[in-house]
Amino acid sequence: MAAHALATFRQARTLTENEFDTQWENYVASSAALTRPRKQAFVFPSKQHAFSFVVTTNQIPTPPWVEPTLSAFVRVQGLPNNWNSYGGKKVDRDLISQSLSVLEMIMQVTSPPPSVVPLGDGGIQLEWHRKQQDLEMSFPADDRPQYFYRNNAAGVEKEGFASDITTLTQLLESIA
């Protein structure tokens, strides 16, 4: 009989100006789930700083979407004020942590990495465009995080708040 470990999630934390701590623990259908999670550090140099992410996961190896996603966060975090020449604000680190927390809850090992897009107000948007479907999660600087989904083939659209983890997980699975 295989033991099943339930996923547990905690808020991604900004440790310092350039360090983030996050944790992915997915459902694992074996007694190996009872073993100690492993930590992996990712360090991404940028022009002015090096950004460090510590990822704790049961998955060996770390899911393939993790490194490109973290690298994309570093790229947008490195943008200066007025990055778009229209007064675009620097991406808020707390919104990066918030979006990482949502990713921790909805991403699976086989999930595709999102495109990470800065918003002019200092917010961030995560996007997936696959299989004639679009999923966008917006983390604006001064509003609640929201999602928008469109299935172009079926003509279906949905929108709601990013706190609806069950729906987001299902939508992401449909485009993976």
C-alpha cells in the first residue's frame, strides 16, 4: 500500500532585497514522500545584484519549469523605474513573492513555465498561451490578483480572483 503525502504550502518570503524563499511539495504516491525534502538554491546574477531563490521540494529533480520561471522573475525585477518610457514603475518584490505563492499551489511537475510580464504600475502578470488557450494571472500593484482564461477553440471565457486555486489548477492542467 502506497502512502500519499498531502501537499503543504507556505507563503513565499522575501528574505532580503535580493533573496526569496519558496517551497514546492507536490502529491507523491509513494512512501518516499515521507523522506526529507531537499533544498536547491538558484542564484541569478543581474546588472546590479545577484538574486537568490531557495526552493524546497520533494521532487527529484526539481520540476523543469522552476528555473526558467525564477530567471524570468529576476529579469523583470531588474527593470528600472520608467522601464517602458511611459513612467513604468519597478516591479514590487512583494508581488513577486505573492505570485510565487500562487505558483506553488497550482503548478505540477509537467506544467509549462509561464511568461513573466511586468505591468506599468509595478505589478506583474503570468501568462500561458498554448493549445488555443490563454491563461493570464495579473498581480497589480493596487488591486486583488485576478485571472482571465480563454479557450479559443471552444469559445469559453472565465475570469475571477487568483485566490481560486482549484479553478486555476484545473485551467493550467488543461493547457499543459
